[in-house]
Amino acid sequence: MYILAPSVLAADFGKLAEDTAKAREGGASYLHLDVMDGAFVPSISFGMPVIASLRGYTDLVFDVHMMVEDPGRYVESIRKAGADIITVHQEACTHLDRVIGQIKASGAKAGVALNPATPVSTLECVLDQVDMVLVMSVNPGFGGQKFIPYTLDKVRALRQYFDGKGLSTDIQVDGGVNRDTIRPLIEAGANVLVAGSAVFGGDVKANVETFMNIFKEYER
């Protein structure tokens, strides 16, 4: 099953609830929410109040990507704000196993993200514990960046590992996902695609429908 996770980082925050509704009408089932602290990444985005406010307007799965230092400090608060999936960065966790346990104990699904230059092998000991691995295909912190091609190899390696273990773990890709890159990503093994400007730039519903039609090509 292929899932589109529109990233609100590229949305117009003045009409966030409206555009979220349009994404849902187009067929999106997830909403990707990037929490940035200005330390792990240069930018500052939003936190629990925005997530909690938006939670009241939609039943979409809230896929929260924590681009913050020591994210274990915020797991309970992010979950209470409405997160269904909480993804933390391997590079930001001193005790990654502990944080994965915190997320699962909160009732959310646990994801782990890797920056482009971080090898898949750093997750060797926890791959069987997570619900999703997020492969960053741009360096985190800013929207609108160009896709980094070598990240496709990381997607392939993960898909080979999960298939070999008989696991249905999701592989998510975030960064530079658009009409040109989505097919190579799917063919490499990704099944959850994060798209920002490719969704929220222009007609939101129509853009989502374009992605959903591409997914149908691979679900036949």
C-alpha cells in the first residue's frame, strides 16, 4: 500500500485547515508535520499547540517528524497533542533504543529517520523494533531542496532487509519528492512518500490526485 504524506511545512499557514481538508479530499491519508527546534536543524517551525489545534480539524494520520535535539523529552507532549506516528532522528538520540520504547509506550507508532549521509547500518540493532524508517533525501531543515540520488540505494537496502525478514515495516522518503522522483522511489522500495511544495504549490486536491493516480499504477 502506497501512502502520500503531504508536508504542511510547504503549506500556507493562514489556511492550513482548509488546505488539509483539500488534501484529504484528494485521497491523502497522512499529514506530515515537521517539528524543528533551531538547534538540530537551523530552522524553527512549530510545536505542540499547532499540532493540537490542527488535530481538531481532521482525522488524517498525524505523522510527526521530530527534527529536534534529545527528542525523548517531548514524546509524551507530542503524543498528547495528537501524533499517531512519532519519528525521531538517529543522529539526535544518545539512547535511541530508549526513545523508541518511549514512543511505543505512549501508544504511537515509532519511526526513525536518517540524514542523507548516515548509513543504514547505524540502525542494525533496532530495525526489528520500529514501525517505519524515514530516509531523508535532502539535508533536513528547509523545504524545496533538490533530491539527493544516492539515497535511493539506502531505500533499496532497507527494502531488501525488511523483505528478507518478512517484515511489513514502512519505508518513508522525505525531500524532493515530486512527479519526477516518485516512480524511482517506489521502484526502490519506498511506500510512504512525503511531498511538500509538490502538493501545496497550486491546486492541493488536484496535486494529491496526481500522486494517487501514480500509486495506482503500482498497485495493479
